[in-house]
Amino acid sequence: MDSLMKRIGIQLPIIQAPMAGTSTPAMAAAVSNAGALGSIAVGAVDATAARAMIGAVRSGTSAPFNVNVFCHAPAKAEAARARDWLAALGHVFARYGAEPPGDLREIYASFVADEAMLALFLETRPPVVSFHFGLPSGETIGRLKAAGIVLFASATNLSEAEAAARAGVDAIVAQGYEAGGHRGVFDPRAPDSQLGVMALTRLLAGRIALPVIAAGGIMDGAGIAAVLDLGAQAAQLGTAFVGCPESSADQAYRDALFGPGAAMTEMTALISGRPARCLPNRFTALKDTELKGVAAPDYPIAYDAGKALAAAARAKGEGGFGAQWAGQGAPLARALPAAELVRALRDEMLSALGHRPVMAT
């Protein structure tokens, strides 16, 4: 098996996860300049905004970086479900002097149907493109590979990883149930085995003839060393970078990350319509009140309401309705500049490994 680090051209087996809402071009550039792989998420923007983000990363680094897209099945709009959801949220909006939206839209295009984003990638050729929530078509994968782009795909179980391997990706991101942000299941209606990162990494490393990148709850160099010992070729960390000054997390998010709630992350579909792990906040508490027993619209239609509510509350000084994504390792978060955090992770990893050679030369 080829070394993933050599293939990408990075020095360290450390990847900054592309968490939408917190990862920024400045963070990605800082991480890549420190020898790891920085990442940006463009699943929540259109191709014009993605072009600007890719340009911003390239203005800050000549090193490799990753661009992440969402590959979910396009949403099915159900008027009755959207109406019930908005009615249930009505009094919460009223508390902040606002009205809920009149209707809900599919606010993000899936990469599987976004020809403009594909054209952008073929033109700009980011070094790495990663897929979350599933896979694009075989034709799209072939075109990206022909352009010299290295492809990652998230998998939460063996069957998803096997599908990604058959499709022709270059590495599998083994997303454990501990991970912060959206659960990368291909089909959110199917049973979820909820495998943790240790079991999943070991399973995929033994069964899939591709490099495995472990993701979920990894916050320090000891965690990176542990998954390397389990057979991963790299570790992906997201929550570890939320507290960095380069992150776009707002102050309410940072306060929650470094507060007592960090020890009690929750998996919820209330905010966006798909399961995602986040810090407990005013939005997650609605599961026991206004949203109890109410079926959420499909992702990302539900997110249209979630974003509107977060904005209405924020305008009144309440930041607790935001999408404060975080994994189970959140209590270990550090508020370090991204490059300094990468250096700390490297030193901790080498110490845990007994200074075994893991850095690319």
C-alpha cells in the first residue's frame, strides 16, 4: 500500500477536518504550512464562493490542502412536514421577537447534482477532494482522478468503505461515532451500527486495501499515535481546531466548547435534519419541549429553519441556538493558533510513539 503522506505530499499524518462553519482558508493554510493537511468545507456554498475560498488558501500556502463536499441524496420536500416543523418552532421564534420563515428551502446543493462545483474542481485542481454523506457518480470520480486529484471518502461502516473502494477513491476516512459534526452515513434512514473509531479503524485497516484515516474524538498526539498503531495511516481532527483563533466559531460557540457542556455532546438531527454531534445548547434542549415528537424535514431543508432561528436569537444576544458541532473529545480542546497546535500534536505523537519514524522526508 502506498504511503498516503507521500502520495499527498505532507510531512505529518495529521489532517484538519473540514468542519463547515469553523474551518477557514486561513486555518487550512496555517495547518498545511505546518506540515499537516489543512482543509476547507465548501458543501454549504456555491461554486463562486468555493472559488474564492480555494484562492484564499492558495494565497496563504503552496502546500497541499483538502476541499470537502457533501454528497447527500437531494432532499424530498414534504409540505406538511415543513409546515408542522415551522409551527412547532413558532413560539421559539416569538420569544426573540421574530417570525419563522414562510416556507423552507433546500439551502445547499449536493455535489452529486452540482455541475458548477465539479467544473470548478476540474479547472482549479485542488490537491485533495473529500466526500461526505456518500459518493458522486463513477463518471465524476473518474474525471477528478484524471485531473490528478487525490480523493477521500468518509465511511461509518465496512459496507460504505467497500462501496467507496469500488468507486475508486484513494483513501477512506473512518468516521467513528465519537466524531463531531454531521454523521457521514450514506443513508440516514438505514440502521446505524454506531461503531467507535477504534473498532472501525481496525476493521477497515484489516479489510480494505486502501489507506485509512481515523476520525472521531482524537484531540492530541497520544490519540494520533493510538490510531496509527491500529493501522490508520493518518488521523483527522476537527473539534481540536475549533478553539483556534483562525476558526470562524463565534464567541458563544467558543464559550460552550470550553464550558461544562463539552463533556456531554449529543447526537441530534434537530438542527439540520441529519444526525450530527454537537454541544448541548438551547437548540438541542428543544427535543424535550417544542420539538418533542415532531419529525424534522429532510436535510438540508430543516437547516433553513435552524439557521433562521439561530440568527433571530443571536440578534437578541442569545448565541445558544447555533450549530455548535463538537466530538466526544471536546473537553480536551485547546485555544492555540493552528500552526502551534499542529506542532504540539506532532511532539505529543512522537513522544507516544517512542520517536518511531512517522514523518515524511
